[in-house]
Amino acid sequence: MTVLVIDDQIHVVDGILSEVDWDRLGIETVWKAYSAAEAKGILLLNQVDIMLCDIEMPGENGLSLLKWTLDQGMETECIFLTAHADFVYARTAMQLGSFDYILQPARYEDIENAILRVKQRIKEKRDQKKYYSYGKTLFEERDRITDQLIGEWYQEPENGGCCRKLLEDMQKMGKPVCNTSPARLLLCQVLKWNNAAWDRELFRNSCANILEELLQEWEQKAHIGSLNQEEYIFILYGTVQKQPESTKMWEILRKFFSAAGQFFSCDMALYVGNMVMFEDMPCELAVIRQLKEDNVARRSGVYRAENGEDRVEPQIRQPDFRTWEKLLLQGMGKQVYEDAMRYLQELSDADCLNAGNLQKFYSDFYRVICLAEERTDTAWEDIFPEEEQRQTALHAYETLQDMQLFLKTVTSYFSGEEVDAGRAVGQVDAIKEYIYHHLDSDIRREDIAVAVFMNPNYVSRLFKKVEGISLKEFIVQEKMKMARALLLNSQLPVSIVALKVGYSNFSHFSQVYRKFFGVSPTDERKR
């Protein structure tokens, strides 16, 4: 800390500077001034923590100087020194916030004790300000902290530590909840915004207000966390003495569902857990997660866990996957698609379209694809040429929408008009002609399809059937042949050769060339 000693009497200032044990007091820097004007210059240029100031000084007195520091917004504590025990002085000094008032002549021990006391006051004020700042930051970040805690818990519902941490933080936020408090979990999934999407914080607060208004009679509160723009976890909690009956709660939640859908202009699904003690919530979280995963059709509604005996699913006609395999090989993918969609619709009508059944269907159909690929020498990359398509296909069992897209892509690949050998060769020749004229560009299957008036999937299937090599492999082969001819029969730099065959990335070109010919382009030219 730093101190400024101010007195118009030089011997008083020198005595204080030399006789006070500043090291013991923990004072790092001590300045001196013989007038208020000189003190102002020091105060403007330096951070001064404590002023040890005489009141009676010619020109401007110490009281006026203290008021000036306050007007400047300086956080400087002041200890006044004076030879007159004047009550008016004392009262004015206290009103201005002076920390202490010492009568002269003062013992140096008294000055040291006053400095120690003011140092403690400074520390307390700074700690208070720091904690206030921390508290303000935590308050402003409370929603983000809540989201992070609930997100971690949602990913690992069996992790009791996450649940305990969530409880502790809810208590720190002033929420009256404990391990034995009754609580109910809801998972709200926004399926579609009919207008512009609501701000997450505004959506969260509005949902809490609607729920608490509906549950006001039972003094229930809502703690809401956001997993993402589409999914929100609601924790409803209250006291054991005041809980709505199960049928009444169900009625209230349906009212909330209806009101929220209209108010927010969105389609949503609400997954409802049972009323349990807070300590048992991890099990309920697993329940509502499963409810959400089973809604593969992403239908709007209120869903709750089935109580009582296990539900017996009706018998549904199983698809004839062997027949589907034969139809795909015969190019009748459209019929397979229609049969598959009929089966999925039957599951839906019987209320059996859930995560388990959709995943089983995906596994069975995937085996059909593998057999069809093997018999037609087709690769997964031929059916799904783009990386994004392949990733979506690998998780197509998660929603009905993804499954429909998956089925459409696969069956379209194995669909198309069967042509005679002569016509097929003519079509392949047209494809080759396009490739030969565009070796200097990045050739895409979709561009070829537009040029030859065919379906992109049919282009790949037809080319491989006639040529015995995939379209992609043929394009690379022809590019490498042209690159080799240019390397051996021209003086063009290797980087220009790469551009001539459609490779803007020289490193990638070198890798492909080495893989194709077993030697780098540079070594090929040297050799």
C-alpha cells in the first residue's frame, strides 16, 4: 500500500517520515507534500491508498482536499491530524468519510495504530467489492452454468456426482431444494419453429413463468436448463405437503403444452417423468431420454412413461428382405422403397414405431445393401458419394426422417431403366467423352449426369456395369495418364502439370500420382 503525508510544517512531515516504522506496517511507498496543491499533483499521478493530512493549512485546508478526492472518484482513505479539538472540524471530517481524527501532537505509536486500522478497512472494502464482482458475474452467468451442469448430467444420467453438483448449485442460487425434495423432470423438445426461433434465455424464462403460474396453487417452482436451441430440461420442485395429484398434474402439463405451442408458435414434444425425490432423479432422466429416443417420427405431443404391466406390441407383418434384395438387383428399387415405407407406416399406426424397432429394421436392411453391393461390385461410396451423406446414412435409425432419406437414396441407386447392351455402351461413351474434355477441372458425378441427361446414381451404376471399374477410379486413371504424358513429353513445371489435370493442391496431386505409378511426379521426370 501507499501513503501520502501532507502538512505545511516541514518538521512534522519529516518527523512522521523518519519515525514511523513503515516496513512493519507493510507500506511500500510514502510521498510527502507541504500544501493541498502539491498533494493534488501527487494524487493525480499516483495511486494513493492512505492520506495522513493536516486540517489547518494556508490556502486550502485538509477538509477541502478530501472533498476534492471524493469528487475525483478516488478511493483514498484519510486520517486527519489537527492541533484543535474543534467539534465542527470533527463532524465535517466524519461526514466526508474520514477514517480517523488524531489530535496533535500525536504519538507515532498512535499514528501507526491508526494506519493499521485503516489498512484493515481498505482490505475489507476491497474484499467486499471483489466478492460483489464475483457474485455479479456468477449471477449474470447463472444460465450458462445451469446449462453446462444439466448438459453434463444429461450425457451421463447414471453419474451421481453430476446430480449432486446440480443440487448444490441450485441451493447456492437460493432455490429451496434438497435431496428429499419431491421433483419431476420434463424434457421439452422443439420440433419446429413456425416463425423465427426464440432467444434461448427468453424461451427459458417464459416457460418457467407459464409453468409457475399454472402451479401457483401448489407453490411449485421451475428450474430450466437449455441443452441446445431445440431441447430444454425442466425440473419442477416444491414441498412434500403441497403436491398436485397425478391426474391434476397431467391436466396442468397438457395446458402448458397447448399454451406454449401457441405462445411460442412452434411444434414441440414434452416428455414427462414421474414424481420422485431429488436424489432419485438420475433414474428418471434415463426414462425421459428413452421417451425422446423412441419418438423417431418426431411427432408433437405429451409423452410419459408407461406405468403398470409391460405393454404387449401387436404382431406386424415383417418385411421379406430376401425378396427386396432380388428386386434391388433387378433395378426395381422404387418397389422396395414403397414396400419399406408401407411397413414403417404400419408400425406407426400400431404405435410400435420406436427406437428399438427402427434400429432393428435398419440392421436388417443394411444386410440387404451389403449383399446387393457384393453381387453388383458396388461400394458404399458409390451409393453415398459425399462424406456428409455417408455420415447421415450411418445414423439413419435415429429418426424416421433420416430413415426415409436413407431408403430413398439406396433404392434410387438401384433404380433405373434397364437398357440393351448397345445403348448402354453408347451412354458410357458419352460419359467418357465428357470426362476427356474436362480432365483439367474437378469432375463431379452430378456435372456428368446433367451433361448426359441421366440420374447421378444411374450414371455410377451404369458405368461400373459396362466398364468394370467405378466412375471415380476411371476419372483418376485418366487424369494420371494425361499427367504422365505431360511430364514425359513437355517442359511444363510439375506444378503446372498438376493444374492441367485439375489438381490445385500440389501435395495431393503428388500423393495420388505416387499411389498410381509408384513414383513421385518429380522423380518420374528425372528418370
